[in-house]
Amino acid sequence: MKIDTLAVWHQMLENRDPSALDNLLAEDAVLISPVVHTPQRGKAITGKYLIAAMHVLVNEHFRYVREAGDEQGAILEFETEVDGISVNGVDLIKWNEDGQIYEFKVMVRPLQAVNKVHQKMGEQLMAHNDVVLS
């Protein structure tokens, strides 16, 4: 059965519960991050980064302000605040015919926000280095 990717994604963020990532991510998923030089390849590492990003970015200020897409993917613009720094970003998500995400690219602006997200993501990944999806 095909996953309704965006519905699952939005519900996961609303509930702040990353458990749906196990089914949502394809085995060959790739994460392209604004703060990591090389793409992160594989379901486990992609999930780890997305979980850390949820902890850093998805708070009471987080909201998607624009969405566009088709049957193969979506572009979601978001706004949030992290430690008093306004963050504006875009999630570019591509999924396969089963609805599983195989590429997740994130872009963030302005530079202050990139620096803050980099710092906080590093803290999350170091604190939760045992978080791995099955």
C-alpha cells in the first residue's frame, strides 16, 4: 500500500513523534544537509539526522508557510525560532512509487540561523548517538 508521504510527515511533526520514519524512509535514503559537507546515505543515518532536526527545529514556533509538490515530491518552506534566532528554511523531499522518501534536502537561511542550527544539531547528534532506525 502506497504511503501518503506528506500526510504522514505532517502528522509526525505535529505529534513530535519520529517513530513513523522507519516506514517513511527508503533503505537507500539520502539526506543533504545545509551543515554537513557530504550527503548522508542510508536509512539509519538519514533517520538519525531527521530526528535530531526535529528536536532542534520543531518547537512551538515551527510552521510550514508554503507547500508545493506533485506525485514525486514536495517543497516545504518553514519558519521557526531557535534560541532567539529566526530560521527560514526549505525541505525538498523526493519519494518513490511506494511513497517512501529517498532524498531529503534541507536549505536554511540566514547565516546566523545556519550557524545556530549547526551548533544545535551537533549537540543533538552527540547526545543521542545511539539513535538508529531499524
